[in-house]
Amino acid sequence: MITKKILLFTLTILFLSLVSCTGKGEANSDKQAEIVPAFYSSVKTVKAAYETRIEMLTLTGQVEYDSDKVINYYPLTEGVAGRVYFSLGDKVEKGQALLDIHSKDLSELQSEQSSLQAEIRIIERELKSAREMFKDKMLSEKELLEIETKLKQTQTSLSKVKNDMQLFGSDKGNGIFSIKAPMSGYIVSKNVTSGSTLSSDNGTLFTIADLSTVWVVVNVYAGNLQLVKEGMDVNFTTLSYPNERFEGKINLMSQVFDPEDKVLKARIIISNKDLKLKPGMSTIVYLKNQVGEKNIAIPSDALIFDKDHYFVIIKNTDGNFQIREVFLKGHSGQVSYIKSGLSEGEEVVTSNHLLIYSGLNNK
């Protein structure tokens, strides 16, 4: 407020000095005739015009992970964590080794695999001999089919064991398997250290999230529900970047109210290539809503607020300036909507209007 008064005073002195010079002697009359018209010619105006009124709705929200790009890893069997190759917050690539696990279950599977592989080699040799004997009519067809069936059953058992082992990860032998990153992303939770005892009751060992896209989940209260629709353009700010506006669209509206917060959740999917947005950040979300009725609209910067009233400077058709009090219907961003005091087509001053206002008030 003090700064505004100083500015107003300075502008007043400047304006009055320009105007008062015109009353001095003829020696200066030509010079002042150049200064004053030059000042007035620099004044910019806009024509007051009707526009559909837009109201800005403000809601709260929070940045969250894109749940379609999050993987939680749970232990599939009992065991002991060996070497851990990652830390919380690390960037990892798909296929990168993350963790070694020593498992008794895996040791048993490895033993079973070795046993089945040896058995298959024996049956294959047996089948080779049986086929020779069948050619020489020393073995019946039934006996040959029994050996072939035995081989297929053993091969099926081996395939099952291998599939079970693949669930553990990469087999390193000696009952050790390596867990590899199933996708590229960042380690956003870590609940395992070397030597940790693992079981299916442990919960998540670690979580990988791809942060190249995130969600902003918006809280929509019942009173605002009719104003918020899927597909609406929105922008939002965060406490970390208060002067930066992020833009997006409402991609999804929940059909169920959150029983705890008593709000409906709307979702915005945001590209986050520069990783500025972190899950957990609070946001202020702005939505533009067309009211439907039309009002005279002018730039908000053209308004002068003085003594609890709003004024504008009108440039008349004869080139003179006039102070006019106006009454507002509302604001939306950089636009103000006028309830009364202005007519369509009138020229409203948008530059040097404080200077002119001060000069006219001090005549």
C-alpha cells in the first residue's frame, strides 16, 4: 500500500509538471506543445466489449504415482536376503540386478531339476535302444509307447520346475537367485537389507515407479460437482513452484465419494519428463467454467482501486480523458467483468492510467 502511494505521488508530480508547463511563457510554449501530445499519443486503450463470463474454480489436489507404472515386489518364498544392489531413490534400468536371495525352496528346485535332467538322459538312451529293438521285432509297439510316454512325462515335470524357478528370478546356483528390475524407473520404497529374513508375510521388498508421468488427484466437493467435467482443461501450481503453471486435462472422474474425505476424486495425467513433480506434493488446481451470461469485459490491469471503489479512465471521442466509476461482476485471471458503469465500445485506457487519474484528480 505504501509503495502504491509513493508511485501515485510520483506519477502525480510528473503529470502536473507536464500540464503546468503549458501555462509558462511563450518561450517554452512550443516545447510543451510537443511534450503533452507526445505523452497522450503513447496512451493505449481497449474497447469495452461483451464476453461470456468465465469463473475460475479453485480446488486442492495432490501429486500421486501413475498406478499403471508402479511395480511392487513381494517375496515369493522364504529365504535370506543376500547382496542388495540398490538404494532408495536410485534410477534403475529394466533387467538390472537388484537383489540376491538365498532360498531353501530354490535349492530343492535346483536339485529336482538336476535329477530330472539326469533321468531324461537315461530315458533317451533307453528309448534309442528300444527303437532299435522294435525295428528288429524284439520289442512290442506297446512297450515302445510306454518308454516314449515316460520321456514326455519327465520332460513335462522338468518344464514345470523350470517355470517355478523363473518365478524366483535369475538362477545363480547354490540356492541363490537374483531379482532383476522388471522395468526402468526409480526405487521409491525399500524394505530390505542384506541379511533380512524373508517370507510371504514380509510385504513389499521394494517398489519401482516410472515417474515420466504422474497423476494429480483433485478433491471435488459435492457443491462443485456440477462444474467439473471429464475433458476440462485445468492448470495447477505447487508450493515448490508457486510461479509456474502446469497444464493438463481431467482424464477421469470417480463415480464414488471418498468415505473419509467426503469428496469425489478427479484424475489428471501429467507428463513429468523433467521430474519436477514429486508424489506427495500438494497442488492448487484452477478450472475455468463458462457461466453462460455475457458481461462487459476489460483487462484487470485497467482498473484503479481507490478509496474502496473501482475506477477506469475513459478516452472520449474528442480525445479528452474522463474518470468513470465502475461496478464489478467478477474476475477471471487477467479479465474483469463489469456489472455497470461502462458501455460497449467505450475506449478504456490501459497504460499510464494511474498518471492520468492522478492528474485529473489534482486539477
